[in-house]
Amino acid sequence: MSHTSQSSAVDGPGTTPPGPHSVVVAGAGPTGLLLAGDLAAAGVDVVVVEKRPEGISNLTRAFGVHARTLELLDARGLADELVATGQVIRELRLFGAIPFDIGALPSRFPFLLVTPQYEVEKLLLRRALENGAVIRYGTEVLGLSQDDGGVTVRVRDAAGGTALRARYLVGADGTRSAVRQALGLPFPGKVVIRSVALADVKFTERPSLVVQVHGTGDAFGFIAPFGDGYWRVGGWDRAHRGEPDDSPVAFEELRSLIERAFGSDFGMHDPRWISRFHSDERQVPRYRVGRVLLAGDSAHQHSPAGGQGMNTGLQDAVNLGWKLAAVLGGWASDALLDTYHSERHPIGRAVLRSSGLNLRLAMAHNPLEIALRTVRKLVVTHVRPVTRQAVGEITGIGHSYPAARGAHPLVGRRAPDLELEGGRLYEALREGRFVLVLPPDGESGAPAGPDTAGRRGRLVLARRADGVDAAREAVLVRPDGYYAWAGAADGPSIEAGIAPWVG
């Protein structure tokens, strides 16, 4: 399969664009790069178009990679390498007092990794290119049209007007998504916090190694350690709401904000960069319109509290990638893509709700808000189910997908990293296929029949390590690490359970 076809200039309305590619992805941020890497690894012809020129860094506001995202990167062989780039944090401390202990998570990664977004992008870009994805920098989306056969994407690059033709288009091109705008979709929501000063600095005093979010009076701030001597700091003043994002930030302004929010500026000095941004809470009503899908910041924007924005986008990509590959591979119907919206839209909405609550409580200043924050502290600290839910929401470990009525209780839930004979579940998932996990003993239960060989391209057979647990059921794990089916480990039951998923 060629990955090098080039688009010709558009001469007029009658011009037929070259191609088609299987998928065009707009946006070479973390979401777009992860999706492109997954598609390319599955043998899908994918091209990424990115407005930024090659080598121009994406200004990094994201700095935290949560446990669920690390698990999914582990399923791509990238997690351990990424962990080596940053600082492991086992506690989040919100509002100056509420501790979110993530050190006891039931995960191989019971922590938050603080690392710059560009470290994530670097690994994802390398993987995408190694698997054959094409990245076209300096290429801006101008518009699109779609029909029963595919999507025509009008773009502009250094050579002028160009068109690309694809079976599907994914808009992962950020908060000002040209793809979303071309679809004419609304992006309802509001600005929740304006003129946040942001920088990476060094401290003379060393705070405890936790991520802290706190507010007092009119000042709000957060700090997070990168592990290389620099700390990410951000501050906001309730009285300063009107400065545009490109308004310069004086270092003294940020230093004063941090001192007011935390009672100390920790001797901050030597900023390596400093900027200003605002935060919206928005979500598009539909993640799919025909052959066009939206992912990441193109589909949802969240407050910075909890550091969930980039993580939610990466998990969008993981959900969408295997579904596109299955449809393009001819072993799933186009209707499978509808489940992308039905599964991911509620997650985006839940993240909006939880991160928004955390932000508002952090910025509490009137007596009622402060009282609510005190109640939240008591509940989260002392009511274990609420604690588990809150930690599960922030880390992504607690999210699950809807299951059909009468389905096994495991269906739709996150699959933990089961110990298998000869390895781990998330190592088996690196092949990008479904994994059928059989009990540690007894009959294999492996599906038999004339189509078994054909399924081997879609299915990995594995067995639990002996003595790991007493489960005697078989489970089918989706390529994105969620349970698709669970049931009796006999041939007929397995055949009936896996057929809707792997043909």
C-alpha cells in the first residue's frame, strides 16, 4: 500500500481530487497522532494534515498523563518510555486540603505522570511515522464536502489550493477546529476562567511532590513538578478578567498570584516561558456527522482542574481507531462508528461536570461556596465510595461504557492488566486486536470451525496465568482495553459471544 500519493491543485468545481486515502486526520496534536499511529499500525492508509509548519512546537498547556492513559499507551509499548521523561506524583491536593490519593489505584500506573505535552507528542509522532502514516505540515483545512462514497477535504498548503479525498475524515484540530466549523456544528458552552497566567519556573523552596490546586480570596493557583528542576505554575486573579490570550504576562504578576493563592511564592525564578490563556467548558452535540468524526479538543473543552483535557482526547482516539480499522477492513459495518459517539460523548460530558466542579470549588470565595467546599472535603475524605468515584473520574480508571440489557456485569468496564501465561494483557493488546482470555486450566474453549484462521487476524488467544484468581469464565477484551463479552468457557458459548465482534 502506498503512503506517498500527493494531492494536486484544485482547478475548479469539476476537478476530481486524487486518492482516495482511507482516512484523513486534521491535527497533529496528541489526539491526531495517536489515532494516526493506531490506523497506520492496522494497515490503514492515513494522512495527517497540520496547520503548523514542521518543527514549530505546539504550545504546551497540558502537563499530566493519568493512569488510564498510561495503560492505553502501555498497550502501544510507549508507557515506560514516557514515564522516564517526567515526575511520578501519587497525590493530588485540591483546595489546599482535599487529598486525592492515587497511589493505591488498581493499575500498573498508580500515579499521575507530570511531563510536558511535547514529550507525549514526540513519542506518538515517532510511532505514527514508523507505522507508515504521512504527516503534512503547513496544510490548513479550508472546507469539506461529503457524499455516499467519501469526503473531499479542501486544504491550502505552500503550493496553494489542494484537495484530498478520503473514506473518512477525523477532526482533531483543536478548540478552533476548522473541521467542526465546516460541518456547521454548534459548540455550546461558556468561558469559565479568563486570563490565566502560565509558566514553567524554578523554585528556591521545594514544596512537597504533589500537584496542588488552591484558591484564597481573589487569587487561584496551581503548581506541578516536572522532575527536571522546573515546575508548571498557573495563577488567576478574579479582578483581571479581560486580557486577551496574546497579552504579555509580567513575571511579577504571576509571582504575586502564586504567593496570594498559596501563602508563598516558593522563591520562583528563571521562567523558561510564560504565557496567558483562558479556559472554556464546551461540548459539541454530535461526535459523528456522516463520514466525519470529531475527537479531542475539537469535540470538547474542559477546565484545567484535574488535568483531564489531553487525556480525554487520547482516549477518544483509542476508542475510534480500532473501529475505523474494523470498518475499513471490511469485518464490521459502518454502524460500529455510531458507538464512538454513544460511548465517548457521555464520558466527555462527565469530565466537563467533574472538572468544572473542581474548578469552581477551587475558586470559591463567598460563604456558600466555601461551605460547599468544606462539605466536599469531608465527603471525599471520609466516604470511601465517593473517594473511589472521584479518583476514578480524575484518573479515567472509573469510566465505563454502556452495555446492552442483560449483558454480563463486566461488559463495558475497563479490563485490568490481567496476568497471562507468558505475559500481561496489555502486552497482548499491542497487536491491536481483540484478546480472548481463557481460564488457566481445563478445555481451551477456543472457537473451532472453518473461519478460525480468518479470525486470527482479528483475535489473539490467551490464557490466564495459573493461580492468578479463581475465575473460570472466558472474557473477550476489545482493542481499547474494555470488556466486550464474558461468559462460560465452552466452545458454543464462546462462539456466540465473540461472533458479533470478530465475525
